[in-house]
Amino acid sequence: MNELGIQIKISQELFIKDPQSTDLGKRIVSASITLIDELGFEAFTFKKLGVAIGSPESSVYRYFGSKHQLLVYLLCWYWSWIEYKIVFGTINAASPEDKLEKALTIIAAPTAMDNTFIHVNEVLLHKIVVSESTKVFHTKAIEVENEKGYFAVYKRIVKRLSEFIIEVKPTYKFPCMLVTTILEGIIEQNYFGEYLPSITDEHQGENRVLEFYKELIFKTIA
């Protein structure tokens, strides 16, 4: 919990000891974000993380059972943060259309540092979500992890945005499929925009990703 009394809540299945409960845990989270961004997930190890925080590798295992569990934790933290922003960012929406547009803007807008949570670099974390999120969903253990609630927050966001769509267009038949297409599409377009810009429609000074998905969602449900 920070000085404002706000805490991002993560499923207890995603850690052995809550990293947000201690200074060491927060250092583990902070350093893991930096290292995964620098090295990539494949080259990242708890041994390297231990060196970075000046603590034995065994101390990391007191918080996370594996680096996969840590990666899922980081992505869930990111989506919980996005959910928190959507909740507060749509409270005073003037209409269902305005609510949906505000939510989409929060998801697709360039990520900025949020000083509410000083132990997390949201800019680097967003880069990890863009580059490593397939490693969370595309695993042999997805059914077991789903039963444990690993993806609860992501599913809540899909449900929330689906309800926003239904408020705009009650007769629309595919709200969940549209939402997941947009969420995953934004991640993919951000990845392509950084590494393969020639296959995107990026234009300097414009958020073409946000513009495209606003046009897609509102024309689709019109």
C-alpha cells in the first residue's frame, strides 16, 4: 500500500509471499522489471535478479516459485493497474459512448510513469507486456492456471469493456470477442510499431493505434 492508501491487489495464487508487503519484495518486483526489459525473459534468471538486488537467489524464491509465476504476476499487476485507471477514468463519463472512448484511450494511450506506485516502472512494464505476454497465455498449463485464477483481472477487464459496448449497442452479439481482439491487437500493434514499423501505419506525432481502434470499435457496433 502506498502513501495514498491505494494498493493493486493480485491473486494470492501468484506469489508465495506478497511482494507488496515488504521492502525486499518491492525491490524484487522493481529489479525484475528492469532486468526482463534489458535481457528478455529467456535470459532472465533469479540468480541474476539476486545479484541485482544484492540478496541471495533463495530470497527471491521466498516470494515466487518460478520465473513464470513472476512474469504472470507482473502482467497481472499491469492489467490491475489498467483496471484501476479505467474505473477512476470513467466515473464521470457523460454517456455510454464517452465511457467506452475513455476506457479505450486509457488502454491505447502511450504509457506514462504513475508516481502513485513508486516501486513499479509502468513504462518498462508496458514494454514487457507488449513483448512477453504470449508466454503467459500460450502455455501447456493454461487450464490449471486459469482454475487458480491467474487470469481473473484480465477477464474482469474484458467483462467490464464488454458491458460498456452493450450499453452503447444492446443488440451487439460479440462484445467479448471484439474486446479481446482489440486488447490483443493493441499489444501487437505496439510491438510492430517498435520493431517492424514498415507493416504498420505509424505516423510521428500521432497515436494511430488509438485512432484505428476507436474507429474499429465504433464502426463495428454502429
